[in-house]
Amino acid sequence: MNFLDALLANYMLMAAVMGWFSAQVLKTAIDAYFNKSVNWERMTGSGGMPSSHSSLVVALTVSAALQYGLESPYFAVCFVFSSVVMYDATGVRRETGKQAVILNKILLDNPFDWEEDEFEKKLKEYVGHTPLQVLAGAILGIIIAYIMGAMYHII
């Protein structure tokens, strides 16, 4: 079995990747619907609805539970990892995004005597998630893990 075949045969990895990819596609589509144009940065960017971080880690965790059982160390590690990622998405990362909004407004008003080339780019405002975005990503991750489980004949 070659390297690519081995990767594609890994149910847990593929469930996680598909969880991330599905969330990114949905996020881009939702953003395009509301903004009436496609922003391709949304395909790789963080923040937004649904949370691709949550979708990825929950798909990984559920796939570990389906493949190895709730009593396995694989599930335990994935569960703890998922909890930290989702907590961080609604905590520190969300606050960072709020601060970026305020700092970008300050820089836009330019109350200081900044050199123009000092602040060429705005700070990223979409870094964290609301609890609803994290929940939507988690639900998507569960769905993806079950779909992929059926495809890989795990369930």
C-alpha cells in the first residue's frame, strides 16, 4: 500500500478532513449569500458559520468513538483535544476578533501620526466563533463522522 492509499484508508483522518472541508464550503457559501459575492479567502480563513475547527475535531472524536469505542484511549485523547479547541474558539480567539474590530476602527480613524506604510493591512476580525457557530460545526462534525463511517464500513 503506497502513502496516498494509506492516508485515504485512514477513516479517522478522512472524517476529520471532510469535516473541515465541508464546514469551509458551507462557510464560503453562507458568506457569499449574505454578501452577494464570493470571498475565496473564506475557504481557508478562520471564524464564521459553521466553525470548521469544531467540525474537524468533533468528526475526529466521533470517528474515534465509532471505530475504537468510548472506552478507548483514542477517544479520550480526541475528546480532550476537541474540548480545548472548542473552548478556545469561543473564548480567547473570539475576544481577539472583537479586539481586532476595535483596533481596525482606531487605525481607520488614524488619530495618531502613523506612517502610512506601518499599517498596510487590517487585522483579521474573523478569528473566533460564537457558541452557535461552534455548535453548528460540532453537529456538522457528527454528521460527517457517521456518513464517513458508513462509507468506510465502520458502522
